[in-house]
Amino acid sequence: MNTPSGDKVNPWVVTVVISLATFMEVLDTSIANVSLSHIAGGLAAGLDESTWVLTTYLVANAVMMPISGWLSTIFGTKRFYMTCVAVFTASSLLCGMAPSLNWLIAFRLIQGIGGAGMAPVVQAMLADIFPPEKRGMAFSVYGLSVVFAPAIGPTLGGWITDNYSWHWIFLINVPVGIISLMLTAVLVSEPEAAKVERARVFRNGLRIDWIGFFLAVVGIGCLELFVDRGERSDWFSSPAILTAAIIAGISLLTLVFWEIRQKEPIVDIPLLKLPSFLASFVTMFFMGFILFGTTALLPQFLEQLLGYTAQQAGLALTAGGVFLMFMMPLVGGVLIPKFPAKYLVAVGLVILAASLFNMTRFNLGISFDMAVQARIFQVAGIALIFAPITQAAYNGLPPGKNNNASALINLARNLGGSIGIAVCSTIIARRGQFHQARIVEHVSAFDTETQSALVHLKAMLPHDPSSLQPLRYIYGEVQRQAGMLSYIDAFWLMGILTLLVLPLAFLLRQSHGRSDAPVGH
């Protein structure tokens, strides 16, 4: 790649530069989770109101992502990327300085819009910069930002909030964004393939698919709203959630039928007709489901049931992230050049399923080391999936489709993550109630084991004049056991889903060492 002055720039330097801001954008999907109570207190708002800080970012991110491929083609890849970074950085500064919750929500909306285009554009640029035989390693480096960031988000957010203030979880983006803009301006130039595609679009006459744009914004926005707010509002018992679900279903179904008939679709649905790309899309969706689902579940399990602090729970995830830093280059540099993507992804899915079934053995007595080992086991599978499937998604694409493919693949990961978190949260809530009801059936004053336990507890526990302390203890243990069983149910579900996706791995096109079909631009 050449700089504007014509000097040759190492493509690996470019990879690091354009992945820098993307890391911060993905980090922002999870860094605010543990700071909501501090944000609510600092801005004199209720805790439930503060959750809109998360929802607005995710909705804006999801709405803009599928059309980011079209926008980067129209405005130019480098120009669009730098605009996204600038909007993200400026809105991060405004978030950190927000005087009220309403202003913070408004700025988070802008931040989500700016951040949405960064990951797809970076992925498309890497596909343009590197030849097929080197993309595996490039996507592995890029994958570190996408997979590692959400894992350390809660830990970093908790540490910043505890030691400084919640404002800094947004303000830390500002210097990183400025550095990224400066380095991108100097070191990164527009890929030649992107220039050719942009010239082709304008030569044929620019046509804006306004109907597709409207259907995508409304459909995906309502779907994200339904997924993110559903559990808090008791799903279909809420008129607002039910309305969002109906609008999302109608809009997205109409979008599919509309876009497959368009010559220049704003959301390139016709790409899903390609078996290899469809397999990549679906597998990436479920990888997002598992990755974000378990990233949300494991800290909750350790904090709520085992009494860990937020930072201690986050360290269990961070250990897996450190292991990922060693695994991703190994996969990209050693395994992808030697083995077909379908075999690497298949092995990765088997390892991922095995790691989830291993988590079904969790109990209330597991140690910190066991939690760390379980996460590392899981990350080993994810490392074998992410880079190969990202590379395989670009093999066999028609010319000029890299930007559109990137938008869809990143949309699959983000929607999978949102749905995974929602499904897992619902399982924890509903199955926890179910298990508690079943366990309570066996706790009775007429049950000999219960009577024996009460006598034993009265002798062990400090004297309580109300004589209710043993009962409180038993009820607390019932809640903990029921909670543990609900987490195990969630791990079972994710393990089974992973195995169901396994056959799709064998639909992926060859992607090791060479390209056996036309790619990208």
C-alpha cells in the first residue's frame, strides 16, 4: 500500500493502525455494563433508565452496520473510515462531558452511528490489501480487537469506574481516536480495488435504494430494540415489545424480497445466495451468540453465586483473552496456510461445544483456576473459528463485493451477540424460577431431612431471637442452587447449538494457501 506521497507502507503496519480505533469501538459495546449504577447515581437517574445508555448504542450500531458497505463504496473506503473514527471520537468526548442522562443517551446514539462502520470497513480493507494466501494472518490480527475487546470490557470498565469515574470509560477513546486519525491520514491510502468499484458505481449513475434503506433501518432497529429490552419488559406481555417484534418481522421480510430484485441493493442480500458466504454468515452469527453470551454469563455466575468482585470475575475472562493473543497468530500464520478453512472451523466448533459441555459441570464450589481453565478451553475453539471463517467469507465473491460482504458478516456477529445475551438472560431468569420451585417442593417442615438440617443449623449459626436465621440460610441456598442450575441450562443450550452449526463448516470454500475462485475486487 502506498501513502499519499507514494512511499511504500508495510501492510502489517496498516493493519495495526486501522485496527486501533476498531478495538475501542468494540470495547464500547461492553465497557459501560458495570458502570450503569455509577452513571445513574452521577446523573440523578434510575438504574432502569440508565440501561438506555447501552440500548441506544447497540441499536444505532446495528442500524448503520448493514448499510456501511454501500456508504464506504460511495464515499471512499479511507474517507468513510476516517469520518467514522472522527464521529466516534467526538461523540465519546461529549459522552464523557454529558450533563444529564438524556444528553448522554443522545451522544451514545451518535457514538453508535460513528462506530458502526469501522469494523466492516477495516475488514474490507484487509481483504483488499492482502492477497488471499495472506489474509488468514491479517484477519487473525484484526480478530484480536474484535474478540479480545468485549472480554476485557467489563474488567476495564469496573477498574476505571472504581479508581477514577464513569466519565473516563468514554474519555479514554479520545486520545486513541486522535492518534488513529493522524496515523490513518499519513499511512493509509485508498485501496486500488475500492477506487475501481467506486468509479464503476458513479459511471453507471448513482442510484440510492431509499426503500431498502428505510426497511433496513426500521427492521434492524426494531429487532435490536426487541432483543435488548425484551427481558426487562417481560417480552410479549409488553405492548411496546410486541409492536417492535411485529414491525421488525414485517420490515425484514419485506427487505429480503425487495433487495433480491434490486440491481444496486443498499443491503446486499443476494450475497446470501452463495453457499459458502451463507455458511460463513450463519456460523459467524452463532459465534457471536456464543462469544457474547458466555462473556455475559461467566462474570454473572462468578459474582452472583460465588461472591466474586467485578474485577475478580473479569480477570477470569481476561486470562482467556491473553491466551487468545497467542492463539490467533498461530492460527493465522501456521494453520490457515496448511489446512482448509472447513476443517479448522469444524475442529473449532467441536472444541467450542466441548468447552460449553465442560461448563455444565460447574458447581458452587469451583475455584478461580477452574473458571480460568474453562474460559481458555472455550477461547481455543473461538480462535480456530474466527479467522478461517472470515477469510472463507471472501472466497468466491463476485468482483466489487468486499465492502458489502464485510457489512453483512459484522452484522451477523453483532446480531448474534445481542440475541445471545438476550436468550441467555431469559434462560437464567425463567429456568431459575423453575428450578427454585422444584427444589422448594422438597423443603418442608414435615420432611425429615429438612428438620435435621434446621436442627444442625440452629446449633451452628449464631443465636437469632426470631429463630428465622436457619430458614433464611436454607432459602438462600435454594436460590443459589436454582441459579446454578439455570446457568448450566444455558451452557447446555449453547453447546447443542454449536454442534447443530457444525455441518455448515463443510460448505466453506477452500481458503488455505491459495484462492480457488475469484475474490473481492
